[in-house]
Amino acid sequence: MRRVLSIVFLVATQAAAQGPVGAPFQINESISGSVSFPDVASQPDGSFVVVWSSDQDGDGAAVRARRFSRNGSALSGEFGVNEETLGDQFRPRVATDGRGDFVVVWSGQDGDGTGVSARLFAADGTALGPEFQVNAETAGSQQHPAVSRSASGAILVSWFDHTSDSVAAATFDAAGSPMLAEFVVSTTGLYPGTSDLACGIRSDGDFVVAWVAAHEVGGSPTTDIFQKRYSAGGVPLSGDFQLSDPGPNGWYFSYNPDLGVDEHDNFLVVWHTQLNLAWGQVRGRRTDASGMTGPIRELSDASEGHEFSMAPGGEFVVQWFDYFAYGIESSRFDALGNEVDSFPVPEPYGLGAQSHLSRDSTEFVTAHRPGGPEPGLIGQRFGSRLFADGFESGDTAEWSETVP
């Protein structure tokens, strides 16, 4: 009998630098109730943890979490973070240290309005103790925390005190014991009701807080991004330093700061500046380890909204919604803010919380809430692809053609 061997030739297109890697994956297991406020932080081995708010603890919103491997496969089921279930526990943020241990902070209950809570976890997701209250001042509302953690485990938490319209902060050691008790960072021009806040802690314990504040320029009200630097002991290293440009006569409005600290103790603040009634631009400003702040860098074309993450080596990625192309764009930058490459993000991927999975900027993951009626969070990995059409993934949907 004669045997006929069929050979399939696969035609791949030319190499490309960046793009989605693998299929999108579901983050949350439970589909009861709504989900919101995702955040993600990577661990040294490239695995990562995602946190979010979900209406499923019997009395309002709860904080949930789940761990994933570097390739996006689940390392755990979703699990509860908060122990207090009275009222809403919402807007969680997560940060990891050099061992992969992580801390989650969120807006919770403190007996008089809203307070800030936190809980520590080992790298494998084991709780290292009960949740604890971060804010010492409990009168009124303290909420919308930001968190950062150094490689050694030191923790910086900053938040808004909406009762006194001030920015507050505190630091804790790796075990969650207080180091610097709560103190006021700024009351200068704080924009009432704002939730735009970011912070970062360096390897030597020095830290920085960035926020949005309202003031007047040329008689016109506007909002700008400010930062303030501190030593590990809480001594101010700067005043309230304005990072953003208010534009002619204060016509620009800046908001939504993000902040990253690299392994060399340089940090970068990225924000959105509204340039007209329709669109704006993502901008950033870098402060080196000596405390010198560089010029404003333009990081996007016409944009609406953005997400940002920094790799340990200082490279970073910005994704934004392109106002004119009506789609999501992604740009990768070196540590000095020079663009390395960019690519359009294909549908159905959305803007979402980001974290890097590699020491450089070549591999990162996002977590976002898709549109539509289905409750859920979707994760997507991005990275270097050997071929522009994703040939190496085995997903023929993106291949240019197959020839039998």
C-alpha cells in the first residue's frame, strides 16, 4: 500500500517587538455581584497577584484576590482579603516586596465614616495576620489609599482625609508594625473629593507622595500634579513641588497621577493633562536618585485616560485610549523616557491596571473590567512575540495564511 504524507506549511509574517501574548484569561471565579477597582502587582519570579472589589460578603463590597503564574494560569482560587464585613470595603491596592510577600490596602470602616485598612500576605497567599487599621485619625472620612513597598518589605501608605481636605501618610515595617505614625503631607490646594493619589518608597526608605491639587493660574481655576519627597525618618526633602504645566492662563487640567520607583531609586510620576474639551495627553516627569527632577516628557498622542507600569530596571509602559484612532495604544519607553516602540492594542482588550513581569519592560500584564453585561475581570499578558502574527502561539486566528 502506498502511503501519502501530507505536509502543512505555515506562513508567518515578519518579526514584531510587542503585542498580546496568549489568550485573555478570567481573573475572578465568582460571577455574583459586580466587580470593580482591579489592581495588580508582580512577584520576583514573574507570578502576580490581582485584587479587586466585589459585592459578595453579605453586606456591601468586599476585597478579593487571586494569584497567577507568569503565563497567566491560576495559582489559587479567589480568596477574601478583608475580615470586617460591615459596610463597603472597596478600592483595594496591592504592592509586593523582594520576596514576593504582598500587602493589600483598601477603603474600609473605622467606626466613624470610612477608614483605611491593610493586611499582609506571604508570597503564596497565606495571610500573615489579621487586617489592621492604617489611619490614626478616625473622625470623618479617610479613603482612597495608595501603597508602595520596598524590596526589604518597608510599606508606605498614603490617603486622602476628606474631612480636613488633606493628604496623609504613614510607614510600616515588613511585619506591619508602625514606623512613622500618621502625618499630614499637604493641605495646599487639595481638590475637594478627589481620589487622585500615588506614592513610592525607595530601597533606602526615602519616599515620595504625588497628588492632584486645585489652584488658580491667571485668575482661572485649574488642577495640577504636585509631589513631596521625604527621608526615611519623615524629614521633608522638598516642599510641595509642582510637576505639571497649567498651560496658558491655567487652561490645562492635570489629574490621575501614577508613580513608579526603579531598583536604582529613581522615580517617575505619570499623569494625564487635559488640553481641551475633547482630549489630552499623557505626560511624565522623572526624579533621579539624587533628587534632581527632569523636564516634562510627552508620552502619548491625543488621549483619553491611561495606565502605567514601571519595570525594576526603570523602563516603563504606558497604554492609553487614542482619541483620534479610537482605540488603545501601547508605548514602551527606556528609563530616560525615550520611546522604544509602540503598537495598537487590538479589541477586545481594554485599559486596565498594569504590572511588569520581567526586570525590563518587555513583559507585562493588565487586568481590566470589560464592557457589556457580564460581570468579571479579564487579564491579558503582553510581551515580545517572535512573529508579528503570533505564529509561535499556535493561534491560527492571527496567522496570515496556512497552506495545506
